[in-house]
Amino acid sequence: MRIEIPAAEGIAEALVARPSTTTGPVPGVILYMDAFGLRPRIQEMAQRIADWGYVVLAPNVFYREGSIAELAPAGDMSTQEGREAAGKAAFPRVGRLTPDKALPDIDAWASALAGLDGVASGPIRTTGYCMGARLAVRTATSLPDVLAACGCFHGGGLATDEPDSPHLKLGNARARFVFGHADHDRSMAPDAVARLGAALQAAGLTASNEIYAGASHGYTMADTSAYNPEATERHFQELQALLDATLKG
């Protein structure tokens, strides 16, 4: 299902996935895509999460740049060459989605999710991939009263020396966190993982902050050359455990 959301600077499309069998209100989850945008792989992942008993909203966070169709990868990303070619188009958009643009949209995504039919009142949850992991953390730190769980997988730039680094606001968060980092990831090197871990500990948050050995950046994306089936399944298991744990308080 595709919907439109009034966001901070225009109308944003979003994908919505609902449980295949569950009836009645269920909790909501915001899924933040990777740099390559909303496409069948993101829909597949959203549906798998939805079938655990959630309504999942995946917004086109690049709506300022174009529609889902306009921003979709043009070629085959299952080869290294194809993935790199797609990156040349996608990565500049990531740089232009600065915090001053991303933060005003977060309220729009949360409000849209809460307003969907079948979404239970109460806390929401989020998960993010690659650059979407930064958005997931910013959601947890900007909406601490409503965000109960935050999953972040093969995220980049989560703990940098920049004054707007996501980890610096973790003291505002109340959510449970799970981080699954890619091994040998230049965008999240071991020192950055350690810095993130220290920030989580200093904030007193319940969190897992682990490196998936042998998994490269983008390991959950089955339509790219970075896909790692074992790491992907581990991520799904840890994400489901995180989301379900918040149902129990």
C-alpha cells in the first residue's frame, strides 16, 4: 500500500505494510530506508516485520528530491559495478538530507503512523538501515516520550566528531536500542562503534552494540552485491526480539 504524507516541505509518499493475518490494532513501526530508496526490497522487509504483528510505515525521506519512481535505482545493483553506479546517484542525496531538514519531518512520519487505521495507541518503534540508522536514532532522541525501541543496522556516521553527530543526543532517549554494525565498515569504524557504546552506557540505556563479523555495509539489502544472508537473518532475529520486548514493558 502506498500513501501520501504532508511533510515539512511538501508531500511525501510512503509504503505501508500490515500483518497478513493479525486483526485488531497493533503497534506501529517507522522503517527508514537506505540510500537507494523505496523499492521492492524495502517493501519485502517491511512486510516481514509487519507479519510479526506490526503496522510498518516506510517514508520516502528524499521526497524533496523526487518521487519513489523517480528516485528508484535504474540498474542492477547485484553486481559491485551496478551498486557503485547506483551510489553515484544516491549518495549526494544523503548529504543533502541534513539534520535541519530531517528533524522537522520526523514529527510528520510519527503522526502519519499514529493516524493509520489499525495502529494501536501508545509507543511506536523504529528501525533504520545505512543512512536510515541515523534517522532512527534522531527519532529516538527527538521523540523520547513516544519511541520505545530503535533498531539500527549497518548504519554509518552514528558517532562522529561533528557537532550534530547522532550519538551526542542519546541522553534524551528512553528507547531500547539494538545496533548491528557491518564489519570493516569505513562509515562506522571500530573507534566509532566504541564511541557509540560509551554514549549509550553514559545515557543509561538498554542497548546492544555489536559488530557482525564478515558482513559488509548494506548486508541486509538482498538486491545489492553487499547482501549477506546470515547477517540478514541475525538482524531480523535481533530486531524482532527488540520490538517484542517493548510489548512487555
